[in-house]
Amino acid sequence: MNKYIMIGPQGSGKGTQSKLLAEEFGFVHISIGAIFRWHVSHHTKLGSRVTRITEEGRLVSDEVVEKVLRERLQMHDWRYGFVLDGFPRTPTQAAYLFENWNLDRAIYLDLDDKTVRQRVMSRAKAGEGSGFTKRADDNPHALRRRLADYHEKTRPLLSMFDRRDMLLRVDAGGTIEEVYQAIINGLGLNAQSATQFPSVPG
């Protein structure tokens, strides 16, 4: 069983690469963002709370995210393993993972801020959106806030994973196929089938 974490800023392709791994190797793609989007689209209390937070460009609290993740993992539908996308984002969340799950690798999709802005804003203009809500990505101020939060709270996690010899650093500036091949090579996985790659990095 393989338990992976996908880390990187908005626009680095976390969701796309997680889905590709899940589809080819039978892992379950667990996306915290997708779970929150479900709550937003179904107008739950949690969805309303998440919308307010993300429109301001802030991160959802550790307590709320940990509760959502704990409930999802307790479903135990990941026979071959999982790829966790969107968690952890803070040292507290990382500590929660270390205390409760034996993780294999943390995959870091490295992308510079300039490319992040270009990708996220171009997706927003195309009507695709990303993150938890499209409106947050449409707002350059909110994107700046999210990038600031990422550099302050999420990037420091890399050293935590590195000390545990868990970190796989991948240049996310290439094509989707190039990034995917770097990931499976770094993880030591053997491709099982011909994979169809989207034409635009996600």
C-alpha cells in the first residue's frame, strides 16, 4: 500500500498529477479542495464558511481541515493506497499526519510565483477556476494572500519531510507528461498502461 502527499502552490498541477497517479496505479485521490467544493455547491454550513474564508484568500483552519480529512480516511476505501492533495498546508496539519498515518513520500511540485500567477489567472479567465472557488482565483489580491500563506506556512513543511527522507522534489514547470514521468521515476513506479495527458498544465 502506498500513501503519498502532493504538495505545491496553486497552479502547480497537484490535482492533475494526483488524478493521473490514481488512475494508473489504482490509488484513491483524496482532494481536500474537492470535498470543500462539494460542500460549497450543496450550500452546507461548512460550504458557506469555506466560501467566506477563501474569498478573502485565507486558509481554512487546521481544526476544520483535520476533521474533514479524518472522516474521509476513515472510509478505508483505499485498497492500494492514496494520494493526498491539498493537505497538509501547515506544520500542525503535518504533525497530525505523522502521528496518525505511516506515509511513504511527499511529492513537491516546485513552481515559481510568476508562473503560478500566469497559470491561475489564465485558468480563471478561461472559466475553469481552481482552489476552492473560482471567485477567489479571479481576485489577484486573494491570490497574493494565498501565495503569502503558502510561503509562510506550507513551504516550511518541505524541511520536515526532507529530514524524514520522504521528500521527492519535482520541477513543475514542464508539460504534464514531463512532470508525471519525473514523479513515477522518482517514486520508482512502473507505468502500467498508456496514459492520456491533458494538453494544458493544471
